[in-house]
Amino acid sequence: MTNMRSILRLRFGVRSLFFQLLVSFLAVILLLLSFNIFSFTFYQHNIRDEIIDYNNVNLNHTTENYESYFELLYKLSLSFYFRDSIESFAKNQNDYALSNHIVRSEINNMMNIPNLYLDNFMLYSRSNGLILERGGTAPAQTMFTKFYRSERYPFAFWKRQFEVPYNYMISPAATFQELSISKEITSSKHLFSFIVKNKLYSNDFYLIAFINADKLFHAFHQSINENFYIADTAGRSLYTSQLSSSEQLPAFTKAQGAVRQGEYYYFYKKGSFSGFTYVNMVPLASITSEVKRLQLTLWTVLLIALAIGLLTSILFSMRFHRPVQKILNAIQTIGGSGSRPSRIKEYALIGDNIRSMLETNRHIHQSMNDSKALLKYYAFTNQIKKIYMNLPDLQELIVNPNPYMLVLYELKFKPAYKERIAADREQAVFFIKELIDSVVSARHEGALTFPIECDQLLSIVFMTPDSPPLEDTLRDIGKMMEVDQHYYFATLAPSAVYQQPSDFTSAYEQALMLLSSRTIHDRTEIMSLHSDQRKTRADFAFTVDQEHEFSLHLYAGNCENTVLLMKRALAAMQRKEVSALRCAQFSNDILNRVLNAMQTLNLESLFIQQLPSPHQRLAECYTIEAYDRFFSSLLAIATGLIREHKEVSEPIIDFVVQYLERHYAQDITLDIVADKLGISGGYLSTYFKEKTQKNFIDYVNEVRVMKAQALLLQSGSRIQEVAANAGYHNMNSFNRMFKKFTGLTPSEYRMKSKL
């Protein structure tokens, strides 16, 4: 306590800056406080009048809405009397055809006018005792005892209105009920009844408009208070919202005003059209409570603001009292860390610069960490793909003393994914990569997972003594993938354990080879180097005879035999456990043969119209059953088009196609084929080009290269033998033509097919 007193004496006595600053702050606070007290006092005296004016404005809008509505409905009803159909009805009220016309046309047109809030619109005929309304015609007694039954307005009331002279009458709102055959109440409505008469027909019929009183109230009444009352010219209640009908209202002597009676304020106004008095009853407590609540709130806020102002003045005065140089020295001593920002310009500038430096430093470190992860990914990718790196720092990123394994993941998305999932496949691959990375990284320190191809991911897993078996990790990943097995499946191919970073390429090729040995199915599978999955899968291709038979049946338009050949081929691949990769290659070869046939016969556009994107459809086949369905559809369409084409086909083109299919290995020239047809070579060349959009020699080379592709996939055949069997006796010519049509040399094509 003694120390505190000495400090205060020092500040107020010696350090006079503190005292001067505090006095300045207090002067500003007192000035603002006096202004707020004056403003509140003035506002308190005027708020009651503002509340009264607010309620008067709301009642004016409510009155204008009701009066405009009643006047509009009255005019519409009067105009109803002057329609031709009403005049005709007045002459013959027993004309039921005319009655139906009035119901269907005139009354329903009246009901369809928007914002009239009508529950029904009726014409009551005295001579035949019928009611014409929107639903048709009915006896008046039935209408008012069953469909619009009211204790206040019985049938006798409506019948008596013929004897009472007036132009219109708005009856007090009452409850109208609809009774079933068993006298049970099926519905109940709170309605005004608006009767409009015409002197010409007042003894014959009159109009009744039933108005939904509650809807009218909710549409027209504007007030935060729901106590609303309508009185007629005699002061009787026409409608009440929440008031009791026995409530004693004060006398309303003027056309508009506000009367206080008891605990309520009564705001009233008389309508210019109907003469009705519209009343809003506002509890006095709601007005005074607003003032009291506002008074309490303002005084509370004022006192809190005063306390905060005093406390802030003392604190700010203490802070501003310190010399600038002392603050600068303190900041330099701590290097800017931990210092709080100041509102003094010099202090704030120093603090901002220090914070900016620290933030820049943090961003630099974060950027370096992110760049390191990205560089690590590129370093591993370059090492796997044998891309030379002349950067020692990148080489250091992939150095790890622990042995490692590579795991290659190949993702295949099923058609259900495209049909049901909105996200694109690249986004899905990213999410799956993140899932795999979270699982592998949590169990194996230093593991890295990244994309290696558009549908392939690669994990580099370092094996430490504390690492769990990788097989368990892969099994858990496979189980998580099986949750979404309706949308995609994956193949997980781990390599053997390697020690040196230089063996990354060998490990990747081993995993890639293991991946290619997957059989045909659409389930997630974990490949293993220690099981029979590692054995070399059987190769498969059409024999020369099968190929010849397939081509003959295809060009003959024989759907049954071509489909049967494909079914046998698919069954053989399933029986021999041919790899999924080889099955896809074989299927692509068959598809290309069919497309070549369509192109040769100039049927490609018709074929694509019936089977769009065939390569994409084939790529989405992952089971023998899917391949079966695809080729059944493909061959049915192709052979069907060929049969239709043969009916109007050109015999010259058919002969050339069939001759080349049988004699492609022999010496074929344009003149030889033309002699077979008995026409000149020039005519055949022009005719063939016109019908197929291809040169004769290009088509010959295309057929021979297609045959060579099939022969290259058969084991035991040398490239020279394949060239000779395809009709090429010069290897340079064979290599040139093969690369022209396939983009690869024969040896590259064979190597890629084996992968």
C-alpha cells in the first residue's frame, strides 16, 4: 500500500503529464455525458407522442384498406347486375341452362379476381328458391342449413332479406359451418356476409359475397398489436380479433382520435364509405414499458460508458506518460517479440514494422517448407523415371538410410461414379491420395504419397524397425476403399524391399509389372509378390484362321457368328486367367477392326450416331460380363449397318474389300484388282476414292498393317516373318508403313503390348 501511494505521488506531482492528460480526458467525458443526458431527457418527453402518432398512421392504413375493399366489392357487385346474362336470368329464373352459364362464367369470373378474399359469391333467387354459387346450384334451405350453416344467420334470416329495403348490408362476422350427411361438422369458417341489392330486382333476387374475415384482417391490419375492433354505425360489433364482444368501448365522438380509458389507449377512425368505426386498442403498459425499458437501458449504458471512460482515461494517460525513447529502447531490447501494439503513431509505426518483419519471416519459413515438400515430390519422380538431376540439393532430399518399398495404386472408376457423383475424377483422385497419405504417413514415418499418372498413385514407404507390416496397412486401405466399391476399385501393387535410392526405377518397374498381372474383375485387389499372382499371365490373340473368320462374318453382316466368336474369345480369356491389361488390348484391337470396317464402307458416321464414344465405353469395361455386353451391342449395330449397306452397296467396293481380306499377303496392285473386275485401273482408283474417301494403295497398306498388328501379338513370330505374312517383302517399307498407321515401330508396338 505504501509503494502504491509513492507511485501515485510521483505521477501526479513530478510527472505532471499524467495529470494533464487525465484532466483532458475527463473534460471530454463530462462534455459528452452532459450532451447525452440532455438528449435523453428531450427524447423521453417526445417518445410517447411518437408512439401515438405511429399507431394513428397504422390505423389510417388499415381503415383505407378496409374501406377501399368494401367500396370495390360493392361496385363489382353492382356491375354484376348489369350483365346480359343477369338481365336474361331476371326474365326467366327457371332457365337452368342460363343458371349454369352464370355459375360457370359470371360467378367463377368473380371468384377468380385476385385479392378479393372471397370464400363464395352467390345469387339468391326468390322465385325458385335456388342459390347459384361457384359450385353450381342448390336449394337455398340446403345451402344455409348444411353448407353455410350459422346459428346467428339461419335460413329465415336470408329469406327475410327480400322484405328489407337497402342497397347493401355488411353483416357482422360470424362462424359458418359445413355439415356432412351424418350432421357432423366438416369445416368451420369466420366470414363476413356482404349483401348487395339492385332496386330493379330486389324482390326477385340479390347477391351475397361471403368474405373470409380473418384473411382480410391479416391482409389489411397494420400494427404490432393484434387487438382490433370494427363497429357499425350504431356502435355494434362487426368484427373482433382478440377482444371480447362484451368489452365496453368508450364513446367515439369524432371522426378520428385517440381515447384513454382504464389501462388502454383506443385509437379509432370512421370510414368514409361504410361509416364503420375501426379501433386499435393498445395497452397503456406497452407504451409506458417501452419508455421505462429505454430509460433503464440508456442509463445503464451511460453509467457503463462513464466507468469505461474513466478507466480508459487513467490507463491511456499512464501509457502516454512514458517517454518515446524509453519505449524504443524497450522494443529494441526484446527484438519486438511480445510487445503489444500502441495507439501512439510512433509506437504503432515501430510495432507494425516489427510485426511485419516477424510475419515475413514466418511466411518465408512456411514457403520453404512447402517448397521442400514439392521439391521432394519432383526429386522422387525424376529418380523413378530416370530423369537426370544436376542439383545436389535435390539428390539430398531423397536420401534416407532406411530400406523402402514402393506401392503403386491404379484407380478405375465405374460408370456409377459418373452417373451419381458431381465431382470430376481428378478431384476424386486427389481425395483418395489424401486418404492413402493420411493412413500410410500415420504408420510409417517419412512416407510420401503422390500422383504418378492421371489414374495412378505411388507411395514410398520407408521400413524402420518400429514400422508395422506394410501388408496390414494395405489391407486397411483396401477395406476403406471397399466402402465406395460401387463407384471405383483399385489395384495395390507393392514392390520388394530395396536399399538404395538408385533402385527406385527397378522398384517402380517391378510394381508396374505386378500391376499388369491383375486378372479381369471389378473389385479392389492387393497384389503380392509371394503368391501365384506373380506368375506370368497367359497371352491371348486370335489365330490367323479366327481372324479371317471374324472378318468374313463381320463384312458379311453375320451378327450371330461374330458375337459367338467374341463370346468364345472372352470365355477363353477368363478360363486362361488372361490379365486385364491383355484383355483390354485385345478388345481395343477388335474395336479398331470394327471401326476400320465402318470407315471402309463409309458407315462410320451412322455407327457413331448409334454408339457414341465407343473407346470410352470400352475403357469402362472391367469384367468379362461388361465386355460381353459391350461387344454384343457393338457387333449387333455394326453388322446391322453392314447388312443394310449390302442391300444398297456397291459390288465393286465389296469385291475389293473381300479380295484384300483374302489376298493381303500376296502381291496386290491396282491393275491386278481392276483386271479381276474387268475395268480399267484409272476408273477403279477414281471410283474407290469417291466411295471410301481413301486411296487404293493407302487402304491396302492399312489392311496389311492391321494384320501385322495381330501377328505381332502372337508369340514366336519374328518381325521379318510378320512382315512377309502381311505382304511386305521390304523391311524398310514395312517399318515406314507400320509407324505411319500406328505411331510406333513394330518392335516398340510389341514391347508396349507386353507391358
